[in-house]
Amino acid sequence: MINPDDYEGHTPRPWTLEEREDDEGHQWFEVPAVSYTTKLSGDGSQQEFADVNLIADAPLLLEEVKRAREIV
């Protein structure tokens, strides 16, 4: 079970997802708020995009968990 207290003091939102490409065509994703960077495998994997979106949305997901706990 997720314990929201474990995340107290996290970097505040918004966390943004930035797609980058260098002059040689190498591509990667960055989530600057948490210094997270991952290179794209080159196959355009939906999983890679989903993973970095999940990381970028973490603060919003945490807010939803807190709201759900208040309802229950």
C-alpha cells in the first residue's frame, strides 16, 4: 500500500517532461525537476514514453492518493 507520508518534502510540481535531441539525432527524455534523464532506444517505444510520463505525473498521482484516503 502507498504511504503518502513517505513522500513529504518532495520536489513540488509541476514536473515537466522534455524531449531532447542532439545534432547527431540521439534522442532522450528529461524530467528536470528530479534530474531524471533516459535515452530513447530508437524504436519509439510507447513503454519508454509511458515510463517518463508516469514519473512526471508523480506529484499529481500523490495528490489523488491523498484525496482518496480522505474519502475512505
